[in-house]
Amino acid sequence: MVCTWEVSGVQKQKHLLVAKHSSTPVTIPQTEEGGSDTALPELVSRRRRCCGLLPAADKPPTPKYVYVVTAFAAVGGFLFGYDTGVISGAILLLEDDFSLSDWQIELVISIALAGAVIGSLGAGPMADRWGRRITISVGSVFFIIGSVLMAVAPELYTLLAGRFIVGLGIGMAANIIPVFIAEVAPKEYRGALVTVDNLCITTGQLISYLVNSAFVDVPEGWRYMLGIAAIPGILQLIGMILFVSESPRWLLVKAMTQNEYHHPRNNDLHENNQDNGNTNNNTNNNNETNGNTSNNYRSKALAILQRMRGPHNEEQIAAEVREIEDTIREEGAGGGWRGLLKADVRPALILGIALQAFQQFTGINTAMYYSPTILKMAGFKDDAQAIWFANLVAGTNALFTIVAVLLIDRAGRRIMLLSSLSGVILGLVLLGLSFYLDIGYLALCSLVVYVAFFATGMGPIPWTVNAEIFPPASRALGNGVTACVNWSTNLVISMTFLSYAHVVTTAGAFWSYA
């Protein structure tokens, strides 16, 4: 026996919950004047559980396809982490092979960040015009080309070119991947799934440190360290082309801007089931986006949502589509700089910029880019020893990012951010003290404390919040601007760290970050 539930909007002030059980419809009026309707979700959940459509838990089950999409997208986060982390060990070998000075070391590390600034700015307009899926795929191509160039570099300038191209991919990944995951994820799991991207970043950094350790004693081992990143880049490109659908939110925005928008009707879902159900089961994602409905963005969005939410979640899909379309109506379909600078969007822009800037001004990427160098400055003189101890820092980063994934939708963004910031300040004070007192192992322990607290809040939350606070039409560009601020401040910190430490002492540098 099949039971389906529909919420039909008669007027803005009045809604009806229609239950179809067998052939007998039951209509239950909802509250007037847009009330809170607190009883309605429980009523729907209880009725649907009785029909076997929901488990006893409040959260509906998420189809595996959402996890597949998230996994392929988050490979970009892994590459982001790998390419920002691997240079910390490779630079020790490059310093010897290319006889690099301090400013050349800073240049090799920071030129990727310059590329990331450009990539993050360009990714927003590209994602708004061509879609999130294509933009992520282009980023994969940059990762592949840049990694190959670095691996075969015969001299410094080719290496710098490869680092810059990889930086373009990093900037695009940092901008679009959190947005894409936030748009495809069910709202009940959105925070956790977006934080998976940050987990992949820290995992990429950890793997890069382990790769550094494996090749530190190999002649020209930096070529392997830098070139291996091409492999996950190829895997992501294949996955994005063959297995990943476009963001349904982006398709609904395009539907409005292309004048293909029409008011939602619940029977659209039933018609879409009949027209597209067999297609979803028998064709790949290219057919979804290039088939008979290639000019109807809204139909594509409905088909993709059914695949991502499951065939028995029609009421959830209808509510999600209405929510997206109502948001687009209220905030306007027009994106671009004019939409981003509107009075009601500016507070989100200011908040996003502040979060990203403060994240970098804590100096976290001095720890990630220079941790073996910092440990050598603290008294660990051997390259291999410094790299192996740096693995502890990277492992702590990955471990406590898992803690953030588990807590972010329970503890809340604000509490996690404030507690994280308090611990970061403590870690920086101790790190400065370790250099002031010249205690090497205190420096190592302070780095671990610093990174652990950063990973639980200051690391993932700016990216998660920025993926949530902008309206759909301004989301990609808004994330591009805030990501550009992140990479610009990151560039300033990483480009000046060694010189700055020589001027104010290493202890003074870390105390100033605190």
C-alpha cells in the first residue's frame, strides 16, 4: 500500500496538507497567517513513518548518490590540502638542489597563493555562468597540468609556473567546492557534508607530509612529492564528467534568468517521475543534462533532486524546491556585483570577509607551509627528523577536523568558533614562549595545541558559513570574493614569514599572530 503526502499552497496565508492513502484523500488545514505550524512537521513525520517511508529518527535517510557527489567534489579539497602541504617538505630539498635564498623560498611557496587569488576570483563568475560542475572540472585540469610541470621542472622558472597553475586550481577548489556541496546536501546534513571538504583538505595535508617522509632521502625526491598530485586530479576529472550531476539550486536560478521558471505544482513531481524515472535509472549524468530536457533547467533540477533525495521523498523535494524558488523571488535572480553589493547582502559579505581574514591572520599557514622549517629553527637540525615530526602536526590537523565534522551541526558555529579561537591564542603564546626560552620540544607541543584548536573551528567554520550565508544568485561570486580575501591574506603571511621572523624574532612573530 502506497501513501504519499503533498503540501499544496492555496494562498501564502493558507496551506493544505493533503494525504493520499489508497483512493481516499484526507485534507488537514494548516495555520492561518503564516504561523509557525510546529505541529505540521511532526504530523508529516509520524504519518510517513506509519507508511514505512521514514525511519524512527527525525532525519530522513540520505541516498548514497549524495555521498558519491560529495566524495568526488571533495577530491578538490584533498588536492587543495596536498598541494599546500607538500611544499613544506619539498622546499627543504629544493633549497639544496636549486640553491634557493630566503626570498626565493618565500616566492616558491607563495606564488601558488597568488594563483589562488586569481582562481578564486575567476571561479565565481565561471560557476554562475557555466555551472559548478564544469568549474570544478576546470580546476581539476589545472591541478593535473601544474603537477606535471612541477615534476619535470628543469629549473626554477618552470617550477614557479607549475606552482602558479596549481594555485589556480586551489583557488577554484576553495571557492566552489563548499558551495557545490552545500547546494546538493540535504539541509539536515549540510554542515557536516560541507565540513567533509575541510576534512579532505587536512587529510591531503597529512598525506602530503607522509609522502614527503617517504621521498626525503630519494635523489630529487621533490619531483615525486610534487608530481603525485596529478593522480587524484585525473580521478576527480573522470568522476565529475561521468558520475556527478549539476547543482539543482544553480539550475533553478538559471531557470529564472532564462525565463523558464513557472510556479511550483506538486503534480510536477509526479509528472517528472513518469517522464524521467526510467531515464534516471538507465542513463548517466551527461544524459541528464543533455537529453530531451536540455533547455528546461527546472525539469533537470527536479530530476536531480529526486536522485539525491530518493524516490519516496516527494514532499521533501517539493518543500525544498519551494524554499529555493521563494528565496530567489525574495532576493532576486540577478547576481553579479550589483546583486552582491545590495543592502541586504552586504552584511553577509562583510561577515564572510572578516571570517576569512581573521582565519589567516592567526598565522595558521606558517604552521602548514613552514612546519619542518619551524622545527629546524627550534633545534631539530636534520631534514628527515623535522619532516617526520611535522607529520604529527598534520595528523593532529586531520584528527581534530574529524571532531569538527561530528560537532558542527550539534554544538553550533558560534560556540565552536569562539572556543577554537581561544585555544589558537593559547597555542600561539606557548609557541612564541618556546622560541623565547629555546625549548625545541615545547615548540613541537605548542604547534600541536595550536593546530588542534584551529582545526576544530577556525579552520572549517569560515568556509562552512560562507557557503550558507549568501543568496543563491550571489553565492558563487560572494564565495569568490571572500576566498580571494582568504588567499590574499594568506599570501601576505606566507610571503613575509621568514623575513618577518628575522626582523622581530620568531617568538615575536608568533606573539603578534596571537
